[in-house]
Amino acid sequence: MNLLRKTFAIVTSLTMVAMFMAPAFSVKAEDAATIASLQAMIASLEQTITTLTNSLAAALGGTVTPPPTTGGAITGVPGDFTFTTNLSLGDSGNAVNYLQIVLNSDVETQLAVAGVGSPGNETSYFGPMTKGGVITFQEKYADDVLAVYNLTAGTGFVGSTTRAKLNELLAVAADDGDDTPTPPVVLGITLVSPESDAVDVAIDSDIEAVFNMPLDEATITDASFTVTDANDEEVAGIITYSFDTYEISFDPTEDLANDTLYTVAITTDILSTDGESIEDEISWTFTTAGE
């Protein structure tokens, strides 16, 4: 029983800390780094509370209830998925991809109208474009997401309140979308490197694009996948394709020029093994580092 009392005491203490930490700090909204740090601390405490509470329930012979699933009615988000981890600039993975899909489901928070990051062309990388979409999302739902921190401006950090709102919207979509047929999956890009609008890119970088389904290798040519410089001159290089990861990789024959804007373009001539093509040409730009 001593262990149980100790566990209960820890849970109680951490709960009180989590309840009063946010109001205790007076942070300027523009200080995003500090805000994100505080949110991460709070989220960590909440996770610790959940873990200790579950341990206490198990020790007392109770049952541990898993987090509810959202239903995943937004096309592209699995029905058993729930946002459970914090996300921030530089992160990557499925959760980032699903985050972008949710953001793109609302025209007010949509990341892009066309090209990389647009609906059907979401990536798995949390870059500046995703951060901007998260900020817009947080400010749209400020009463639910920001008010608890006494903020009016979004931070771009996906912490506990942002995750809760994302999960709420998925659940609402599930309730409203039971009778809606699921659209067919279309060929699209899930990840590009360098990312769109990236700067200070190393001049010896390869250019890569990962698709969401296997491709017909015969359709991947120097005409359907091109890299051009600021003068619209094509960059020479070797194109390879991975059947395991659905990734096209372009290795420039020579190092790219310093401090130069490059454009990558993928045409509708690239097809999946089922004969599907992307809906529109996809292009993005990046800028190499200076000397």
C-alpha cells in the first residue's frame, strides 16, 4: 500500500502542476520558442499523469481505458488514428501527413491550392508551410486551443489543446460522414526533398520525391521529371527509382550552383503501375546555399 499511496500522491501533485502551470506564466505571444517550450512541458506532464494514473488503476485491479479513436472520416486518415504526440517544425512521419490532410480539409487552413502540400499532395514533413497552416488553425479555434495559455496568436506547435481540437474535428467528421462514399485513392506525392521553398540547400544535394503508390518505371524520364535553374536551363543528372519506397531520386551530374533558385517539375506523364496519373503537373522550388 505504501507504493500505491506514493503513486497517488505523485499523480495528485502533477495534476495540480498541470492545472496551474499555464495561467502562472505571462508570455508574450510573439515569443514562439518560449511558448512552444512551455506547451511541451505541459504536454509532458499530462503524459506522465496519464501513465501514472494507468499504473495506479492497474495496481488497484482496475482497467486501463485506451484513448478513443476518432473514426477517421476525413479521407486519408485511418479510422483507428488519433493524434497522441506533439508535433513541431522538423518532425516527420505519418502523423504529420495526417495533420496536413486535416488542415487541407478546410479551405481556411489549406496549405496550398496546387503542387506540393495541396490536397492529394500532402507530405510527411513538418516544414514552414505546415507550421503556417497550424498557426492559422490555432487562431481559427483560439477559444479551444489558445485561450488556456492566454494567447491570441498561434505558435505552430501542435501540443495538447491543438491535438484535442484535431481529434474533435475528426470525430465530428466521422459522425457527419457515415453515409459519404470514400473517394478513390489517386496518385500523389507524400514527401519531397529539398522541401518546397527550402533555402540554404547544400549544392551536392539529391532531389527526391516519394509517391503514395508504385510507379511504372518506364514513365519516369528526363522529360517527366525535370530540374531547372533560374534561367530555365535544365540540370543534367541521373534519375533512379526505388520499387520498395516508391521514391524517385535525381542525382545532379555536377554540384548545383550556389545561391540559385531551382525548380523541380513532375508531369502527368508519370503513371502508377495501375495506369493512374497525378491530376496536374506538380512543381516546387528551393534555393541553394551561398558560397
